[in-house]
Amino acid sequence: MLFELRGVKKRYAGKVALDLPVLDLPEGRSVVFYGPNGSGKTTLLNLLAGTDAPSEGEVLFAGGPQDVTLVEQNPYLFQTSVLGNVLQGLAYRGARAEEARRIAEPLLKRLGLWDLRDRRCAGLSDGERRRVALGRGLVLGVKALLLDEPMANLDRAYAAAVEAMIVEEAAKPGRAVLMTTHDPGQAFRMGAEVVYLSEGRLSPVPLWNVFHCELTGTLEKAVKKALLSQGAAFFVSTDTLGPAAVSIDPREVILSFKPIDSSALNCLKGRVVATAALGLDVDILIEAGCQLHAFITLQSLERMGLKPGDEVFATFKASAVKVITRLPRGEASS
Ligand code: ADP
Ligand code: MG
């Protein structure tokens, strides 16, 4: 095992933020920790990285401090250049200057940082800082690379490149990428195991709003129509046609009592079936020709006074529907 957690609890001011009786994370296997805000993802990564200690229990790691690296969501950068930051970790690990530069150059190029290599980090944008921190982590090739929401606040132009680099890193033998995300589609694309956290505990993984459908339309049009076997239909921005599995991030679904006039192409009429607390969010399950989950804040729930039986409209953009995978013919009916 890479990590073994036994009887781990983490409390902040007496309140339990994380409660993991048993968690085993094998070597060389990547994992995506998925869960709403406040579910304990960052707390868990800090315990794995050893940057924080549990209040109770133990975290065993099959390696030394050199074998694990945490890329934080709001990274601290050294007061030096972009290149200096990326090389520093390698220098600590004893790499010679020439060798370190040879390893860092292609990585910085892919991250769009090569032209910025001599810039001081103090003047960088948030997106650039995040890319520097990711480069600093990726360059090390450690056994356990911990990434806290690596795709959040990333410049759109680099999201695909960063995701590809993470996927490649995760696929290397003996390496494990342990990352957190809000995006279930990303977990699919990573091909990684998904561990779902809810209120500091492990839960069975709900893959929210995954639908098998037939994507219809014409290739020239950017928006296709997804026809679900359940009878519902909605619009999807994709260049794919045919049978597919799609998912809708529950955070992208807006609920209202009246249809809202917006640029979003999808507005489904439905009824609230159930509400369930998820940390700071609430999961609202709606029957709208298909069972749709929407995550809203506790504050919104209180403001709207939503309860089971209420008629609601669920609005989401065609671009909020992600094609997870294309399916062979004949599999779109499940
Ligand atoms: P996530 O990363 O999933 O959003 P966190 O691990 O940041 O969740 O937080 C889990 C819980 O612990 C939350 O309720 C949060 O408010 C609390 N928490 C996290 N860090 C601290 C801290 N330094 N002091 C007090 N409470 C904290
Ligand atoms: Mg967090």
C-alpha cells in the first residue's frame, strides 16, 4: 500500500472535518477524490502530504518526504523566476542543473510557461501561478503526486493540456496521482478510481446525472439533441453523434419556480422528489422525464423553501452536458 489510514479523524475547533476509519490507497494507482465543498478533500490531501497531522489515528506512507508532493489550490511560490521555481524541487532532490533544465524545458513548453521562464513569480496571474505550481509538481516524477483541484481557476486555453499531462503522469508505472475534483467527467477521462467524500466520510460513488442517450442532429451544427430512453431530451454542445453516455454537473443546474428567460438552451419542467444535505450544499432530486440532481446551497434552499412535490424548472446550458463516452450501437437503451 502507498497509504494506509487507520482510525483517522481530523478536528478543527472540536468539529470533525474528516472521519476515515479505514482507507487504503495502493501504489501506482490513481484516485480522484470527488465531493462537494467542505467535504474534507483538502484536509485529506494535507494529511496524505504530511503537511498536517490527524487529530486521531495514523497515516502510513510507504515512502519518504521525497516521494510525495502536494500541489495546493492556492500555491505558495518561491520568490524567484518561473524556471527557478520549477527547478528548485529537482535541485533539492539532487538533480544536476543541466539535467534539471533538460527535464523542465518540454514541460514548461506544454504548460505555456517557456516564454515566461525568466519572469518573477510575484507578477504572475492566478492561472499562471497555478501552472507554475503544477509544473513544479509534475517535473519531480514522484510516487505520490497530490493535486488539489488542479483544473480549478485554470485558464481555459491550458485546461486540455494540463488534463492530458495529468493523465499521462497517472499512467506511468509506479506513479499515483491523487487528486480532488468537482467534475465527475474528469474522473471518467482520467480512468481513475473515484472516491466520493461527503461530510468527511467515504460514500459509495454516485455518478451524478449520467444518462445513456442517442445524440441526434447534424455534424455541421455545434448543438445536438440528446434523446434519453426515459423519454426526456435536452441539448448538448458536442461534435459527437450517435449513442453516448453524457453527464451533467449538478452544480450547473439552476432551479426556479418559473421558467427563466436565459441564454441556456435547456429548461426542463419537473417535480422535486427528494432533498439531501451534502455538506454545505443540498442535493435536490428532480423528476423531469429523467431523474436529475441539482446541487444548490443551503442558503438557496432556505430562500426558495423547496420541498418534495414542488414544481420546478431545471435550467442548464448545452455546454454543461458533457459527453463521457461514445457507446457502441445498441447500448444506448439501458
Ligand atoms: P474541501 O476541500 O472538500 O472543500 P476542506 O477539507 O477544505 O473541504 O474542509 C473540510 C471541513 O473542515 C470544512 O467544514 C471546513 O470548513 C473545515 N476546515 C478546513 N480547514 C479548516 C481550518 N484550517 N480551520 C477550521 N476549519 C477548517
Ligand atoms: Mg478543498
